Amino acid sequence: MALVMVQGHVCDTLLTPAARAAPWYVYQTIFHGSTAPGSLFASGFVAGLPRAPLSLRASWRRARRLFFVLGVGYALHLPYLSVWKSREASLAERSSLFAADALQVIALTQLGVILLQLLAGRRWTRVAASLAIVILAVSPAVWASGVSERLPPFLGAYLDSRTGSKFPVFPYSAFVLAGTLAGATIGRAEPRRRRRRALLSGFALLAAGFLLAIPLAGRVDFWSVSPAYALVRLGGLLVLLRLVEGASNPGLPGIRALALLGHETLLVYVLHLYLLFGGVLGPPPLGALHGRLGYPGALLVVLAMTPVLLLAAAIWRRIKTRSPREATLALAFLAIWLVYEFLTRPW
């Protein structure tokens, strides 16, 4: 998912308008479309693996990491590294700042899961499953209501895509919740049972999605917020999970590199976005190539970017493994420095 994410963002950003108008771009978009639900589902799957409910201390440690992820999500959207200059930002810049992206919906949903685990105890999976179903069921009505436009921007952005959000809570939190349930019910099972459950659950969701699409046809756009489309995607992800597990032989070439990208997805996500789009810390290193490449050139950029991302992931993984306290302090220092600069810079 991390590699497909990088490939999709490179093509979306660097391809010429003529290349994006070609038929190949449609297939690229379909291929790239798997990364959003897949990344949300995978983040939930990992969070669902530890036995719950967690202790208060473990819950607080996880919550701190999630608040950090939430902060990174908003930091990537900052229009300027100054609170005073940001107050003068344009309407489009403010909409971008508050837009709900993948990191925001992952962090908020998993914080909600921690709360569910503390309140519902061992029955949290039933509550989470019910909540995921409700989110999928009401998402079309929430999108059609336009209520997001009557709320403050930082709240309305979590409801639908009207404010520019790519991953609002409705329906994307359901993918995180479903992944958490899969981690708790499938991920902890012994191998044979885990594989059987993944396939049976995946094909059942695929069938349910296609059947639900029949009565919803003409009422809800299948390719956006339809519960039927969400069920089809979830079913496909469970089948893909089974296929990936079958292919994940540590002895095969490239598997360890893929595992490294999986372990350090947050770093890969942030670094590749900076290379493509820059941010408040500087212009994008690849900015001169925006909209100027064909498919061969974009593929070369992906091939060149992959070892850079792997090297950064390997270095950070080594630092965290050998000096976990120092790694945590480094992140804390960077976060405090960024907040200090944001609050004290006059312009």
C-alpha cells in the first residue's frame, strides 16, 4: 500500500495534462484507489492485534502516539509557519488547513477505539462493529445534508468532502474500525483458522456489497459514499490480506524491504509528500517537475524515490531500535520547536 500510494501521488502530481487525459490514467486511478481504504484498514488491523482492554498506562502511551499523528496531519496542511500570517490566509488555504486527511481520520478513530475499549471492556468489538455499520449506513445522508457547511470549519471537515476533505469520518472511519475488528478477531487466530476466516469474511462482504448495490442503484452514487462500495472494498481487502500473508515469505527477495516500509509508513508518508509538495519548511524538491512528465518519466521518479524512502526508513528504524528514548526525545524536540516557531514568528 505504501508503494502504491507513492506511485499514485507521483503520477497525479508529475504527469502532464495530456498524460492524465489518456486511457491509461483511468487504470492508474483505479489501481491507486486501493491505497486509501487499504492504509486505513491496515492501521486499524495493527491496532486491533493487542488484547484489549489495555491497561490505563498502555492506553495512554498509545493515545500519545495518536495525538502526535494527529498533529503531524495538521502540520502538513499549515499554510505558513506563523500563527499570525496564517490568520490572514485565504479561504482556500484555511479549508486546506482544516481538511480531514488520512492521518486525522486514523488518529481520531483509533482514539475512539481506545475509549470504547475502556468503556465496553471485552465487548468493545461488538460496539465497534455496530458503530462501523452505522457510519456506513448514514454516510450518504450526512453527505447530502450539507450540515458540514453550517459548522465551524475544523468540525465540518470531518463530515463530508464539501470542505475539501479527502478522508472525512463518514465513511472512512468505518475502514479503520473494520481493520481493528479484523486484527482482534482474525489477526490473533492460529494460522489455519486466520486464513479461513479472512477468506470467508472477505467473500461474504463482497457478496453483501454487490447485493446491496442493487436496491441502492440510482439512489446513491456507487463510486463515492455508497455502503455497497465500502463493503466491496472491505471484502477485497480481506482477500488481499490473505494473499499478502501467503506471499510474505521472509526468504523471498524484497519482502524485508516491503516489511520495512510497512513498519515505517508514517515516515514514508510524510517524506514522500515533502518531496512532491514541500511545506512550511521549504519548497518541494520535485516542484520543477509538476505536470511535465510522461509515464516513463514518472516511473523513473518512483524508481528513484523508492531507495531514498527505504534508506530513510532503515535509518529511523535502526535509531528507534537501538536508542528508543533518544528517538522519542528527538521527536518531542522537533514537535516543540515547530510549535514554538509557529507561535512566535511575526510573519
